[in-house]
Amino acid sequence: MDHLLIEKLTTPEELSGLLNLALQGLKRLRDNNWTFSYGDFLPALKRAGLPAS
């Protein structure tokens, strides 16, 4: 367990990267008529044997 995870994830560089990911997701959502898509994520979860929800 990383006790410094919050500090590591809240640096200006990490926050900028998270904002960029969120904006990419917003664009994809808007382009898909506001319908969520999972891309390769859901099949990867299934292959790993992890629950999708």
C-alpha cells in the first residue's frame, strides 16, 4: 500500500494528465451521441477474469 499515493496523484503534472484524459473522454462521449463506450477495456477485463462492474 502506497501511503503517498494521494500526494503523487495530485502533483500539477498528474492533474494536468488527468484533465487531458477527462477531456478526451468527453470528446469521445460527445462524438458517440452521449453513449458510453468501453473500447478495449471491457474485453481486457473479461480476459483477466475480473468483473465488469
